[in-house]
Amino acid sequence: MKLLITGSLGQVGSCLVKQLSTMDDVEFLALDREELDITNANQVDDLVATFKPDAIINAAAHTAVDRAEEEVELSYAINRDGPSNLAKAANKVGAAILHISTDYVFAGDKDGEYVESDETGPQGVYGKSKLAGELAVAEACERHIILRTAWVFSEHGGNFVKSMLRLVQTRDTLGIVADQFGGPTYAGDIAKALLDIATSIVKGGNTGFGVHHYSGMPHVGWYDFANTIFDEATQQGVLTSAITVNPIATSDYPTQAKRPANSRLNNNKIYIQFGISPSDWKLALKNLKDYAS
């Protein structure tokens, strides 16, 4: 199996490279934005035509949610045009494309979990550009998987877990939003899910193409997520001083971009089609020394 990985230095990309490095039966080419500009259609076409992957996993994205409100053109270039270029190139060589999307394609005002067929309604530039990317990928390549996920964290890059462990070094009190809910998702689990799907499609002939949701369980609020992080950090000796965490409302912590109040994603479809269970985010917090380093 030959795989092309884009966004190789991001959270999911880094985990993909780590896991692929242990797989003997896979040839892979992992590239970051300095090595492949996915917004350059000619560059993408040339590379894909030369490498001829069985599948492309696109882990590249413009994920700075607040900056996206100002960087509109850049957001659409990376989140829509880049995936479109990759999907078109994949289609030319008969490859599948696996593309990561987000809970931000929804308005976040539904009661209960979002399923794949629910009406979208992104509230900001980030979500709108990611939805545009979904549509572009689906239009350009029939053999596509769009994997919507949420609240991604890992030992790499910037994320909520690493921010909490950093802030606690200089503060003894934190206010954390308590009225937004979702499923924290470990990037390593996303990477494994993508590789399992790619293998199932390329080697097993699975035709479960389309949109799938994949996120962590159990669902939780940011406030409770933070408390779990600090409890684990204390038990593991990463946190040695007391921290007071106060619940606050979204309105008490204004941001440039609106966040979905409800990011709960239903994971049933991906389990039925590919046998993939939700990310166990609590298990992924058992090695917090790796996040604090």
C-alpha cells in the first residue's frame, strides 16, 4: 500500500508518520507545507502523478479559528482549494482521498449528537472554509472519506491539554468555559482510524465512502475536561501545586470567532462501516509528562 500524507508536522500528521514508521507493508511519503504547497494545483498534480499513491491522507489545514476571521483568503486557499487539488489529483490516478474535517461545519445549536446527515451551518470563516473543502473533495473524487472530528489534542503542536499544563505553571486560578460540550479526540487515535480506513479500502475493497464522524467519548464540557487533565496531572506528578478551576460562560470569554456550543458527534456510522470505536480521551491523558515536555 502506498500512502501520501500531507500536513505531516501537524498533530494528526505527526501521529500518522510515527505509526506508519512501524508498518512494514506500507510505503509512504509524508510532506509538510514547506515540501508541498497543496494550494498549487500543478505541484500537487506532478507529485501525485509521479508517486501514484493508493490513497492520500490530507492532514493539512488552516486551523487558527480566530485568525481565520481576518485571514479569509488564506483559510479558503488551504481548507478548500488545497483539498480540491488533492482530490482531483487522486481521481486522476485512481486513488482514494481521506480528508479531515471538523465539528465547526455545524451551528452547534442542536440538542443531542450530530449525525453525518444533519444540516450544516458553520458560524465562522474556519467552519465555512472547511465545509467548502468537504464539498470540493466530494465533487472531485468519488472515492473519498471525509472524517469530521473535534477537540483534537496530542503531544504535538498547540492544543487545549498543552495550554492547560502551560497555564498552570504561572497561575493558581483559571476560568474555563463550562457551556460548550464535545468529544475530546486524541490525534493518535485519529491517525489510527485513518490508517485503518485506508487499509480497509485499499486492501479490503471497502466502499464505505462519504462522510464519517470520529471523536472522543464520553462527551464532556471544557470545564470538566480541564478538571480531568489537572486531576491526572496531579496523580502523575506533573502538577505539584493546587489549582482552582472556576466555571465560566462563553459570554465571559469573548473570542473573535464563535464556537459551537454543541460539538457532540455521533460515532455509530464509522463503527458500523469500519469497526472503529470512538477515541478514548481519558486513556490518552495517562502520559501527561509527554505533553508537558
